Amino acid sequence: MAPSKKYFKVEDYIADLPHWMQEQFFVLREIILQSNPNIKEGMKFNIPFYTLNGLLFYFSLYKKKEFILGIQPKPHPKNLYPNQ
């Protein structure tokens, strides 16, 4: 995957991944999108993001060989302990 390439569609991002990762990304993407029809998919910071009333997940690739799935906990950790 070329780091300087700008992606506008998640499909294009996945298509440029190493072949062995493409199927994993497509399967995980379908699970996320089918879990709730209100989840929105888009590209931010040149990586796939999934939102539902804020950030839910993002996909990333580290050093072109490691898959990263970022998850935003709800409620946000700073809201768990309001008195601290």
C-alpha cells in the first residue's frame, strides 16, 4: 500500500492491502455494517472509519504487515469518573 496514495473509498483501501489481509478486512467490514443499519462508513485520515453517534471503529495497517482495529469505548473513559 502506497503511503502517499489518497483513498476516498474503503474498497480502494482494502484492494491495496496485501492479498492475505483483504479477505479478513472484507469479512470484518461486513460484520460491522450488518450489525446496525445506522453505522456509517467513511475514510478519515486516509483509513476506514465506522461511526454511530461518534467513532466506533477504525482499520489500519502497521508497517504493511499488522492489522489494527481501533475501538472507541462508550461512554468515553473521561466520562466514566466525572469527579476525577
